[in-house]
Amino acid sequence: TCISKTSIVKSPHIVRGGAILIAKVGSKLKPTLFIGNTAAFSSNIIALYPNENFVMSEYLVTQFNEPYFRKQLNQIRGGAVQVFVRLEDFLRLKVKLPSLE
């Protein structure tokens, strides 16, 4: 896989450059590639460091905005008034990777 559980930032919610930040709460995913040095973030954000041996962070951000990915995301969202996505469910979503040929 291109993202492992060890590449997910947990407490104390400090992220370094190269992380992909994703909103867990709300109707929009808002994938963002963080290119600064370090920053703090809330528990309503998922911070990921993709395995760059398999996929570049920039590519993943573009794929997270694609209709096929948003369709998968909408199928796993929970909540009636305040929609959210669980990290465990997010990690099961599929991303199309280009051929190496």
C-alpha cells in the first residue's frame, strides 16, 4: 500500500513538510499538501505521509479530488448533521496508480 499506519501522524498533532492534510469532518475533504517546516493541527484533520517509493504526495492530492475517489468517500461517510470520515475507513479507499511502463 502507499500509506501505512506508521505514516499517519497522531498526537501531539505536529506535522512536518510533505504531509497530506485531509479534513475528517465536514462535507469536503480539502486535501492539501503541506510544504512548510512544521505546524500544529487539530484532531479533525488526518495527516498522512505517503510511501514515496510507490506514489508522490502531489499525485495523491490530485487523486483525492477526482470524482471516482469522491464517490468512494461519500459511501463511507457517517453522521447525519455533521458528516465525518473515520481514519480506518479512509485507509480502505482505492487510488488509481499509473502504470510504470
